[in-house]
Amino acid sequence: MIELLSDYTVRLVVIGSALIGATSGGLGCYAYLRRQSLVGDVISHSSLLGIVAFFWLSHFLTGEGNKSLWVLIPGAITAGLAAMLLTRSVTNRTKLKEDAGLGVMLAIFFGTGLMLLRWIQRSSPPISGQAGLDDYLFGMAAAMTSSDLWMICSLALLSAITVLFCWSRLKILTFDEEYAAGLGLPTARWEVLLLALLVIGIVIGLQIVGVVLMVAMLIAPASAARQWTHSLGAMFCIAAGLGATCAASGAFLSSVQKGLPTGPVIVMFLTAVVIASVLLSPSRGILFGRQRLVS
Amino acid sequence: MQTAISTSQLTVTYGANTALWNVSTEIPQGKISAIIGPNGAGKSTLLKAILGMVPTLSGSVDLHLSPSQAVNHASDIGYVPQRSSVDWDFPITVLDLVLMGTYGRLRWFQRPGKREKEAAMECLKQVEMEDFCHRQIGQLSGGQQQRVFLARAFVQQASVYLLDEPFAGVDAKTEQMIIEILQQLREAGNTITMVHHDLTTVQSYFDHVILLNKQLVASGPTSDTFTQENLQETYGIESDLLRQSSKRDELPGPQE
Amino acid sequence: MSAELWALAIAVVTAVSCALCGSLLVVNRQSMVSEALSHAVLPGLALAFFLLRDYNSPWLLISAAAGGMLMIWLTELFRSTRIVDSDASLGIVFAGMFSLGILLVANLLRDTHFHADCVLEGNLVLAPFDRLRWGEVDLGPRDWWLMSGIVTLQLVFILVSYKELKAMLFDPQLAGRFGLRPKLFEMIWLTVVSLTTVAAFNVAGSILIVGLMIAPPAAAFLLTQRLSHLLIVATALAILSAMVGFLVSIPMEIAPTGPVASSAGLIFLLVYLFAPRSGLVSQHFQRKRKRADTIECLVLQLVADNTSLDHLTKNWNSVLRSLIDRELLVQANDKMLLTSFGQSKLDSMLAEL
């Protein structure tokens, strides 16, 4: 394994994945506490349309398809946000609930994205650069380039700085938005920021986990971390740590074993961690838990 | 009577529903007031409208704070929302929750420091919850949770307090403790207004009542306003409870 | 009958089965179940196929359905312990099961035609070639018979429990429970949904199953008020999606899955925007009208109370003028008075409060 780690590509993939896991896992705490895993799923699946559309756009504008994260992530963000806003609109204005909204967005965004993807793959003359575009379905860490790593680092750094500086405001808005509004805080602005963090937490990992499974990368570390601590700060750090470990391990495993999509491997690690936490945690776990929630 | 808060023709709509219609009333300064009405009467909405949390279709809210009160900080009003609006499984401690009351005074990038922590502990002492300061909030009983909520509002050092059903799901001992604390606040010159649901305690707890059913039915000192006639108009039904609640004051009722 | 026509026929009957399923899920506020099941059946399916290598074995169905039931049990377990929040637990459980399935497919089934893409998209193009044979007689594609059988099963279930289902649709408090005989119905019903999901998996793939189970019924839900109408409209919209998607996929030379899902979604969007009464456009105008009405009544109220109109935040001059023009207010000397029309308008608004 040491020889493998000395390989430049493998090192790049492991570092990038660790950063992704930490960012996603940490930001996922907000999504978990605000009960937004469904919304996260909508954003994640819907990103496919944006990814494919922006790829095609890059081909249309430059003659060559560009799969760099600097092109695809803005696409993912655009489509993800559009889907989320549409879901919110449907949920607020009709008798349909959020889970129906998810199914509809799946049909609209993911369905259209898949259609566009297959059409690009089959087009003749063939569009250059399109090979590996379908890796965004289940993730392929081995496809990460050093340019991609820069994008990942930027997003990770941006998120870390934001969370650090805005810690108090984010905490109160996640916990008790009504009270925050009563205090006179500009809650609308902070809501936008929290939304931005949610979207970043999702799109940063699409390359290695894929759109189908990304929601687990977002939520599982937080679910596991919650079992081990009563403090938000500690939960954040634990989630980031667990996310980084699972992501890096999964990415490593999938890049040395050719042909294995990365997303499922990472999710298996994450599931194991969640199950272990739910069973073994000394305070809340099923097997050893001393304290129980007062209902 | 000095007025702390007054509303004029306050009208609030949510989509197709009217929550408040043409409500003009005054909340007296230095007294404990109750907002009373059936479900869906817009009581919580009235509190939120006073705080500027909901958009109004028309009408206005005026806060008559004395100059010394108004100058200090952004959070002039201590708000205690309904306990059900919070996720009690959230990973924070009691002290953390109370410290949130200081956030209005802090800039967005600041975190509570030693001074804020001391203030928070003081308020926890006031509600006799200082021993629980490191407990996770989900481990508290209903009454304890409500006391902690109060401490959070107190740490704001406001002169006006708005509480939304503070006695819901709270045991008798805690209710007694809370009303005593509120009475102490009143003696100190603060104004307290709350949405209240238990008609049997209105006369012993409150100086002033506001009877609301989307529109203002009546408002004034408890002795004059809390009558069977007004209650009937507010709730729209005849009931023993209503008769019982208002009978302590032998006001001549309408001739049958 | 040509392969394409058979493929279209299979697509249509699959769409119908998903729409029927999905209608009842939407009514019972359980749309999430279809999403979860379509992910959870994969590991059972993949394992059975790996062990048996026989595409036609009924064990595939059973194993996959078992996977589905396992998922339901696991989710309930997570949810009942209240340690993890239920949405999150669903997300993790079926992501985990789906990942297991994908890994099985990628690793163990590498040399078969059952690969990761099929999981998402199904194999509609090849489905017509898988024939059901009774001795020497070729009865047509296996999937056609399978899906038709499923549809029959569903119709039977619906007919048998029609009264209960209708009650649920009308009584919002019953939504989420099956009313009269909750547990038994729920078990039978979820089994039917699992079977449908598994049977449709080969044809449609997990994405399209969810899309067809949710989008056409959701659109129908916005358009209808009665259970029978809901079922009919949902089925019609699903068939329409299948046909449009299929037709689009031919010149594009791609698998029909994406286009069918996309059509279903597009149809929902159109309904959401333009449905009479509940559509967004219509709601917008209704809301504007209601708001204008409320403001007018407010002005009437203030005039009746003889209070000044200065506190009104809206532009009341034009409102006043309109009220005077329509003879709801009248100007007498220096004062404004309500006419009898104005008074009755105000009274009816107050009565509605």
C-alpha cells in the first residue's frame, strides 16, 4: 500500500477525497439537523442535468467537451438550486408533500439529464471529452485531476472559513429560527447562506460519489457523529473526520481496483460507521446507551 | 396608564386566510397582560406582528420605549416562542441555549465571551436551573425546558417580554415559579404580555387582558374586561367554564 | 408484431402499473416508499441473479421483494428508536442497500448483460426478445405478461378496498393510515408495491419507476377530486408519458428511460402551472383577487368605524375611487358613508372570518 500511496495520482485522489469527505460531512451536520436529507437528495439527483448541460455547452462554445470541475460544478449548482426552488414552490402551493416533490424532480431533472447524457454519448460525430461523463452517476475518484483538486480545495476552504466566522449565527438559525427573527436578526440572509452551504456540501462530492448516492455522503457522517456527542462543535468535527476517513478509504480502494465505481464503496464504509455508532455509542447507542431521550 | 406597545388597524393575511383583522389595541406599560382567544384566533400572529416577524397587509405597530430603554441594543423585546417550535434533540447544552439570548448584542462574527457566560449563569440562577447548565436540552422535563427558555429571554435585559403559551405542558410547581418571577419583573417596571390558554388563572395572574378572535373583541383591565359576555363573544359558545372563570367578579350580566 | 411495437406495449403496461401503484401512494402520503423500494430491491435481485444465473427464475422476484421488505423493516427500526431522524434513516438505509447491489453487480456480474447502467435505466430495448414459451408456443415477451399480471393484481386490490381508499382521500385526517383495517391492508399493499417495483425493474430501472410512480399521479392529484378520476387521469398521463418518451427516443437512438421520465416530469410541470383552479397561474390570479377584496373590505371597515385611513399601507386613493364608482361607498358632504351594498359586502367578509 505504501508504494501505491507514493503514486502521484493515488495521492491526489486520496487528498481530494479526504477534503471532500470532511467538507460534505461537516456541512451535512446542518442538513441533518434541519431535516433536509430529502432536499439534499433532490439537489443531488437534479445536478445531473446541470452537469451534462454545462458539459454540452462547453462543447458548443469551444468545440471540445470540458469535464473540468470548474465547468461542471457551476452547472450542478444551477440545476440543483433550480430543482430545490421548484420543489419548495410545489410543496408550498399545492397539497403535495416533499416526498412527491422529490419524485417529480427526479423525473424532470434526472430524467432529462439522463436523456441528454445518452444522446451525447451516442452522438456522431462523437463529442470529444464525453467519455467518463457517466461517471457522475456513481462516482469515479480516479478521474480527479489536479485542476479539479484546486476547485475542491477552494470550496473546502471557503466552507471552513464561512463556518468558522459565522458559527454563532449559523447555530442559532439552525436551532431556533423563530427566536432569531424575534431577536431582530436578518434571518432571510442567513437562510440563503445556509442554503449555499448545503449546495456546496453536495456538489463538492459529485465527482467521487456520484449524483445517485451523494445524499448519503452528506447525511451519514452527521448521523453517526450525533451519537457520540452533545456539543454541536464536537459533532461537526467528528462528522468531518468520519467523512474524510470514509471518503479517502473508499476512493483509495476504488482507484486501485479498476472498474469499481467509487460512490458505492464510500457509502458502504459510511453505512458501517453509522450502524456501528447507532449500536455502540456509550450515551445513546442501542447496546450500551445509558441515557435515553426524555419524550 | 402608560402604553408600552400600541397597534392600529393591524391586519395580517396568510395567503387566502385572514389571521388578524383591523386590530387596534394598547398594551399597558409595567403590567402583566394576557392575550386570550380560541384556536386560530391569531394570538401568536399578534405577537409576531409586534416583533415585525410577519408582513402586514395594513396597519402599524408602535413601541413606546423610554429613551433609556430604546438606546441600548437591537433586542428591545424578549421573545419566548412556543416550546414546540424547537428540536429538543439538538446537540446543545442548557448554557448554550441561554447564551443565544446574547447574540442580538454581538456582531455576526463574534462569539459569546466570559461576560456573556456570567450573565447567562445569572439568569439560570434566577430560574433555578444553574445546576443543569451542562445538560443537553433534550434531557430536561417540560417545566425545566420552559424555565431555560425564560432565562434566554431574560439575558437580553429587555424591558418588554412577549411569551407564547409559556404554561403549556408545564407542571404546577414550575408554573408557580414562573409567574412569581414575572411578577418580580413587573415590580421592577418591566412589561409582560403572554398568550395564555387557561381561563381559570386569568384573574389571579393578569392585570390586563386582550380578547382576540381575529378581530379585537375587548381589551382593558382584567376586572372590567374579563366578563362572561365578552368571553362568549370571543369563544362563541356558552360554557360552564366561561361562567366559572368570570363569576368571581359579580358584575351584573345581561338580563336573561 | 415487431420488436419496437412490443417494446412500446411493454412500456405502456409498465407505466399503467406504476401509475396505479403511485396513485395510492400519493393518496396515502407515502410517495417516499417508491423511492426507497426502487433502491432497496437491487441487492436481492443482484444476489439471486448471481447465484442462479437464470434470468427467468421466479426466485429473482422473491429475493428482490425480500430486499424490499427488509428495507421497510430496517427503516421502521431506525425510526422507532428515535435516535436518527426518519428522513435521514431512510436515506442512509437505501443508499447502503443500493450500494451493496451496485457493488455486487459491478463485481460479480461483470460478464453478464446486467450492469450498473441497467440498474438505473432498465432494459426496455432488449425486453421484447425475452419470450414466454408454453411448450412450442411463443406467447410473446415475458415482461408483457408479467406487467399485465401485476396490473391485474393491482386492479383487484383496488376494487376490493375501494371504499377504504375513497375514505382516505376525502378525510385528510385518515391520510397516512388505511382507516378500517390498517395493519393488514398496509402489509398487503406494500407487498403489491414491492412486487410492482421488482417486476418493473428490468424494464424501467430504478429512476423511471420512481418517476412514473410519482409524477403522473401527482399531476392527477392536482387535477381531480375523486379517487376514480385520480386513477383514470394518472393512468392516462402515464400512458401519454410512455408514448411521447418512446417516440422521442427513436430518432435520438437512446434508451427510452430518460425520455419517458422526462416526459412524465414535463407533463407534471404543465399541469402544475396551468391546471384550472389549482395551477400556479390560476392561483396567482385568485390570490390577487382575494387580496384586492380584502383591502376593499378593510377600507369599508375603516370608513364604517369613522377612523382615518392614514394607517393603511396600501394606496387607498384608487381603492376609494373604485368603491365609490361601484356604489359601495358614497360621499355625503364631508364624510364617507357605506351604502347598503357596501355594508353587505363588509358583513359577508366578517362572517367568513
